[in-house]
Amino acid sequence: MSLEQVRHLLAGALNSVADAHARSTHAKDLLDDYRRVVVEVQAQAQPWLPAELARAVEQIDANHARLDTVRGLLAEYESRL
């Protein structure tokens, strides 16, 4: 192998190392951005709740109102006996 071939291979290796360094720097920047976003989202503390949960609670409240009405009617009927 000639000295020129070794220099060429060394230059290719150095370019590959520089490329790898640039890519790892970009990956670190992306991870830093991700960390910032996660911290910001957690600081807002807005939990996600399914819409069905609110509807289920409303339905239970409506059922309780109906049961209270029935209980009142039954209590009134009982007092008349």
C-alpha cells in the first residue's frame, strides 16, 4: 500500500469520524429539545381525562337525582299509610 493510499484512507476515516461527531451532536440537541418539552408539559400539569368519564359522572348524578325523587315519593306514601 502506498503512502498516498494510506493518506486517502486516513482522510476517509477522519471524515467519517467528523460525520459521526456531527450526527451525535445533532442527536444530543434533539434529546435536549425533548427534555425541554417534557419538562414544560409536566410543569403545565394538565392531565388527560377521557370524555366518557365526565359523561359517566353526569349520568350517575342524574340517576342519584331520580333515586332521591323516588325515595321522597316512597317516604311520602309511607307517611300517608
